[in-house]
Amino acid sequence: TVRVLALNAAGAGTGTLVLEVEQAPPVITALPVATAIRLGQPLSAVTLTGGAASVPGSFAFQEPSFTPPFGVAARTVVFTPDDTINYGPAEAQVPVTVNYITDFENAAKGSYASGDVSLDGISWNMTEALIGSLDNDFKIGTKSARLQGRGTSALTMLSDLSGIGTVSFQHRRYGTDTQVPWIVERSTDQGGTWAEIGRFTAGENAATFSATLDLPSALRLRIRTATAGNSNRRTNLDDIVITPYVAPVLPRPVMTSPLLATARVGADFTYQLTASNNPDLLEIEDLPAGLVVDPQTPGRIIGRPSEGGNFSVALRAANASGETTATLQLAIARSSYAGWSGQNAGSLPSSPALLLAYAVGAAADPQSPGETPVVAIEAGYLV
């Protein structure tokens, strides 16, 4: 609050002025990077590293208690400045990856009989399979899956995940059992049909199975024995890790249409702006008189120029990864060689440079060309 004093010939007056100073918004100059979490964990389990703003401060999730689903999605983070008197908070979006991981530590199934079990948020059917913790079981923690190795031994997901990038797990034979090959399959029709994505045979030492699917559709997985039989050929599996599908990121567009073009006053002209990497926006600005952007075709110039000269036309192409700008140099001729009459042809200057200046009308006096002319040659003709 400020006290104000005003004076004039009649006297003085006082009053108060209330000034309200708003907090300045900080500018986020670099986004933090979020570590991946597993399905079932809240955002508070994510570690944010890096990130910067125009003033000192820290980043945190807007909803730390929220438990995101499997996949990759943008989540809101809030930047809180250290100086909360002069600066307010700012928000930004950062991608968070949620993987599906099961290590069998929080589940129990003590028999080989077929049954369903919840493994870290997803229901699986275990047929001729159990969760073992014996000394002969290979396990990274205290438990692992033990598949019996008979004709119907299988570990099958009973629900879909929305797009899978990769799948991996650890395996080793149980004790000294003779082994059989195993098939890893995926289904995109809720288990109606299955397609093989890989095979493995467990051995004496622990090994990793991994496969890249990169499928955006909803699908589920199954691990089953590849051969029939009634003998124990037991195998242990542990630490199944499924990562979500991530759509490939296209680079920014690159201009592929020519950046030099010629036209003639009064003649039809067209030009199509093109760019690589699937641009979803094509823009053209600063067109000379008589030319417009075709409302039916993005990036297409049409029309008849009404003035000659050199023109710089602004081009822009953009996609989700960014934008690219360029300049189209457009030369528009004012007249043509074919338009000369016998009368003015007889008075043509002998100098080639003056001849070109005369042809394009760059000078009223052919002996004083003045500015640099606009010239283009097409199919052997001066245009």
C-alpha cells in the first residue's frame, strides 16, 4: 500500500494506492527424465532426474498417488521454485513407462494341477506348473515358476496388454532333469489363435529368453512345451518382463520439393510443396500477387502472377517431432523474347547483359539496365 499526496493551487489531497504484484511464472527449459516403474506401482515410485528452469527449484508429480496402467503416457509434473514469494509453480508433461514384471514372489500355487493365479496384477493360468521354492528350483529371489515339462505344461496370460514392445525372462532346468524345447507365443484375439515368437531349451546354467514384438494391438502371451510326453522334464522361469509398445518417432520433416522456381506474368503457375517423414502440416506464406494456396490441396501454389520480380516465399512443414522451414526463391519474368516486334527487335543492344535486361523489362533504357534482371531459361528460350 502506497500513500499518495497530490498538490495544486487549491491545496493538497492525500490517498492510498494499493499495488498488487503478481508472481512471475518460471520458464521450464529442460524436462526431467522419469525412470520406468512396474505395473501396480504409483507415480511416487518414479525417480525424476535432470530438468531445469529459469530459476532454482524442483520437479514432482502432480498426482504422486496415481497408479498408471501398463504402457507409456505423458504425466503432469509440477515445478516448484525455491523462491515461492516471487515465483509461482509451472507445469509440464513427461512420458512415464510402466512395464509388466512378475517375479512370483507375491503368489502361491503348490500343485501342478491346472489353476489360475494372479501374478502382479494379471491373471495367468498355470497348467502342469506351480510356484516353487525348493533348493533345486532356479530362482532369483525366493520363488519361481516350475513347469513340469509334460504334454500340456503351459503358462498362459488370461488378459491382454495394450501393445507389447519386448518380452524377456530367465530360465534354467530344474535340478538335473532332461529337457524339452519350449515355445513362446502371442495371441491378438484373446487366446483364440496363437503365433510363435520364439523357442528356448533350458540348460544347466541360467539363460535369458528375449523377443521383440513391437505390436501396438492388444495381445497376450503363452509359454508351452513343444513336445508331448508324460515324463518330468521340469524347467524354472523367473522375472518375466514385458515392456510396452512405443510408436517410432519420426524425424522432423525434410523439404524435398525444389527451392527454386520460375514463372511468367499472366501465365498459369503451379508448385507443390513436399517433405519427407509424413508431415501433417504444410504452410506457405508471402506469396506474390496473383498466386494463392490451393484450398483443396495442402502445400500447393496455384494462380497467375500479376507482377514480375524476385520473390522469397516462406515454406513450413511440421510433424509431431518438430518443424522445418525453408524459402522458395521464385523468379517471375515480366515479358518474353517471343513478344518482341520487328520494330523493337531492330534496336536491341549488342551486349548480352544488356540484352537480358532489355528482355525482362528491367530497364526502360536498354543502355542503362539498372537493377539485376530476373531471367530464366526454359527449353532454350528466354522467359
